[in-house]
Amino acid sequence: MAEEQKIRHLVRVASTDLPGNKAIVVSMTKIKGVGDMFANAVCRLAHVDISKKAGLLSETEVGRIEAVLKNPEKLPAWMLNRRKDYDTGEDKHLLLGDLAFTNQQDVRRLQKIRTYRGIRHASGQPVRGQRTKSNFRRNKGKAVGVKRSKDAKAGKV
């Protein structure tokens, strides 16, 4: 019972409120830019028990997690979400607003230089080669059916 009273309901990590009643690995996935594998790797680098509830973390453990999130230098490059950055060429891992802003800038750059992908983004079409005849109706308008002839309506067929 004593442990349940010490659980904080919200834990603030990387400008995001995490639910305190879940394991830290699960609750870290609420941070934009952090998935299951990345959260697991961050906890291991920060030397935090992955099954520990987020509300039971001490301030030093939260600080270690934030330090690893800001600078995940020991993680392999394939685990980062921004490899070979367009401007600098370095491998990064972006979180929260930086991730959204960089995505927007990438799409704008593609549209500005009139690449195929940029044109598809601008026109609201699927970008990665999906078929559009039967799918993506929300972008194209109402569903198109087959028109019936007057004979078929009258029942002469």
C-alpha cells in the first residue's frame, strides 16, 4: 500500500506528460518520435528497469532518461529516425515539434523542386505507388458506381 501512495499519476519527460501507472517502456511511447524499440534502448542506456512503473521513477532516473533522449549517441544508426540529414549529413533522432517541423520542411522542399513525390503530396494523391482506382476515395470525391440503363430499371432485361 505504501508504494501505491507514492506513485505519481503524471511524470514529465521531454515536455510530455507520461501516465504514471504504466511501465516506463510503455509510457515512453506517448512521446512523439519514440517507439517500442527506441524506448527499450533508452531505458537500457539510462540503466532504468524497463518494467518499473513510470510513477515510481526518481528524479535522477528521469534526468538520465531525458539525457539519453536528447543525445542518443550510443544507439546504432538504424534505430534513429533521421539518418543522413539533408542539410548536415549526420544521423539524428528528432522528437516532438522538431520531428513535425522537419517533416513539413522535407515535403515543402520536395514540392519546391517539383519532384514526383512533391507533386503527389501537393495534389493529395498517394505518394508511394499505391493503386488509386479503388482506393483513396476521400481524396477523389464520392464513390463512382455503374449507371443502369432504362431497360434495366423497367425490368425488361
